[in-house]
Amino acid sequence: MFENLQDKLDRAFKVLKGQGNITEINVAETMKEIRKALLDADVNYKTAKTFTDQVKEKALGSNVLTSISPGQLLTKIMNDELAALMGGEATELDLKNNPTIILIAGLNGAGKTTFTGKLALHLKSKGKKPLMVAGDVYRPAAVDQLQVLGEQVGVPVYANKESKDPVAIALEGIAEGKRNNNNVIIVDTAGRLSIDEALMNEISEVKAQTKPHEILFVVDSMTGQDAVNTAKVFNDRLDFTGVVLTKLDGDTRGGAALSIKSVVDKPIKFIGTGEKMEALDVFYPDRMASRILGMGDVVSLVERAQQQFDEKEAAELQKKIRKNKFDFNDFYNQIQQIKKMGNMKDLMGMIPGVGKMMKNVDIDDDAFKGVESIIQSMTPYEKENPDVIQQSRRIRIAKGSGNKVEDVTKLLKQFEDMRKVMKQFSNPAAAAKMMRNMP
Ligand code: GDP
């Protein structure tokens, strides 16, 4: 995410890093570079200019502190200003109405249907009882797509394939939700390939009839300035309540994320970071600013982990580890949970300093493929009793999973080492002893 922008800002900062103090000249030079970086990122000109003017003013004004270097000072100012540019505080959904009606709007391909599913899952995990309404009547596969997502996330979908009337479908869906005591009703709407009058009239009519409490405008962040322009047109007509930026996982420049708030003055509420249903994050401007500046985002990383790991499950697992019963079934489950946390590269990027290091390294979810296939080729007995996997079993597993015998042996060795370490850490006395022996 945002690799290009990070790179260019990094280069701009170099101007100041070597300097002992902040002067009018070196700040001006740095700001020129920063503005260039922002324009390259597809931030609009006015936003970039206002932004650098503000940073410059603050940098020159706060030159009294001598304890930190100019580079550090600028990083701090940039962090605050970037966060402010993207909206300052995180803005929550207004869910107090029962039912709360949420309208999803945007162009075709922006990721509306995917987001509808992700939002349903997100709300369900917060204890809500959502219903999704399949109102995208023009894109042939949209209704089926939403139904599949509904099954996947365990949230009901209202659809009426007979009808081509988006207003009627939305109203029917809302009535259905009320009957079933759904406290949030998410209405997916039809998009178009580009903005046209018919689309705007139709979605305005859906808005007028359904009186939604939230209207979320979904837009593909990779389209940069186009995303910002489309947002402006939709907002003029719909006066939406928030923006959802999708496909941030593939966005190296970040222009839409940086300019949309200042252009339409509506908060970004969510970001999509992958195709999976779990790849949705509440948007926190300050955390995003830290990430852009390569400072990582440990808070989000911990939160994602917390979402995935169930406390009861963790306690069970600990018990198994203590009894040395941690087996390949547990190991396999752990891999699945880590995968659910999201794209690996994205996760790494949340660790301070690691994002930059990983920039050119290609890691994806396939990283686990080899290990998964080996585990899948084990019999249930073998998974529970890894010690029995001697040479002849290893040969069979390697053949069955399409791996080399060495790979199987390597995995078994790693598994054994991991078990030893885990066992030691689950026993406080042994762990303390191990710590003392550390260099
Ligand atoms: P709609 O026409 O607006 O309903 O768009 P869809 O929900 O069908 O999404 C279009 C494509 O974008 C699909 O292939 C999705 O899997 C993909 N997509 C949606 N959100 C994201 C995201 O956050 N990241 C990535 N990488 N792909 C996404």
C-alpha cells in the first residue's frame, strides 16, 4: 500500500536529515520535493499546495525545540498534517436507529457488492443482525454474487430476480428486514460504467423513498483523481455520509486517500484491503498517516489479531501446548487464522520499518501452500501423532502432496523445534531459565 508515495516522501526528507537546523531555505527545498511527491501520487494541485504551505509554516514556527533533529520534527509535523488532511479522527457509522438503513452507491466495478458483504460481516461481528438487499438489478451476476457472499458470511440476503425496479426492491427488502427484526439493512444499488443522468436519477429516487441513515459512496482508490471527481459528482447529488475506498492493497500512490476528504468534505469511513470478506478496516486517519510515513501501524495489527483469535480457543490451545499435545491439526488451524488476518505483505507493512524492507519482496498467501499441502497429505493419525512420521511415511506424504521428501523432513523438524519452544514458554520456570541463558 502506498509504496511509491512512501519512497518519494522518504527522498524529500533526506534534504533535511543531514541538516543541523531548520532554515527558510532547506524547508522550502524540502517542501518542493514533498509537493512533487504528492502530485506524483495524484493528489490534486490545490490540496498539495495548501498542505505544503501549512507544513512549512508549522516547521518554521516550531524551530525552538533543539532536542530533536529537523528530520524528526518534520516527520512529526507531517504525521499530524497528513492525519488532518485525511479527516483527523475516525468517523463511526451512525447505527442508533432500529433498523439502520445503509445505502451503498458507486460505479460498476468499484467494489460495492464486495463491500456490502464485508460490511455485513463487520456488523455481525459487532453483534448486529444485518440483512443485505440485492438492489443491483443491471449487472447480471450481482444478485448471485451477493447471495454467495451472504452464505459465506452467514448473513441473509433479500433478492427479487423477477423485478428490475431498484426502488421497489429496496422497499421490499426493508419491509422484509423489519419483519425479521434485522437491526441494520444494507442496500446494494446498481452502478453504471460511468456517471450518467439515469443512474443519478435512479439512486436519488432510491434515497428519497428509503430515507437511509447512512449513504456510503464506494470508490476504487486506484483510480486516483478520477475517484475524487466521481466522489464530487455523487456527493453533489446524493449528499452521502461517508466514503469507502476499496482496493487500497493495490494502490501504490495514495492520491485518492489523501485528497478525497479535502475535496468533498466527507469522511472516509472504511478501506478495503483485499478481495476476502475479512479485508475491511475502519479508516483511522492518524494510523494511515503513520503508515504512509513508514512508521508502521502496530495498533491496527494488534486489533486484527484480536479479531481473529478467540480467547476460549487460545486457552484450549495453551492447555494442549502445556501437555505437549499441540499437533498438526492445531498448526494447520493457526495458519488458517493468520491467513484470515489479511494479505501477508500488508500485515508486514504494519510493523514499523518492515514495510520499506519488504517493498520488493514478493510474499503472498501462497507462502503457506507447500506447508498446507504437506499437512493435508497426512492421515488423521499422523496429524495427531507427528512422532510416528518416519521415513516411509515421509516418502508417501511427499509424493501425495507433490513436495520433496526433504521438504517434509524440514517441516517436521521445524514443527518439533516449535513445539519445544512453545512447551518451554508455557512452563514459567523453564521459560525463566531459558531467558537467563540467552546472550
Ligand atoms: P461492484 O460492481 O461495485 O459491485 O464491484 P464488485 O464488488 O463486484 O468488485 C469488483 C472487483 O473488485 C471484484 O473482482 C472484487 O473482488 C474486487 N475488489 C473489491 N474490493 C476489493 C479490495 O479491497 N481489494 C482488491 N484487491 N479487490 C477488491
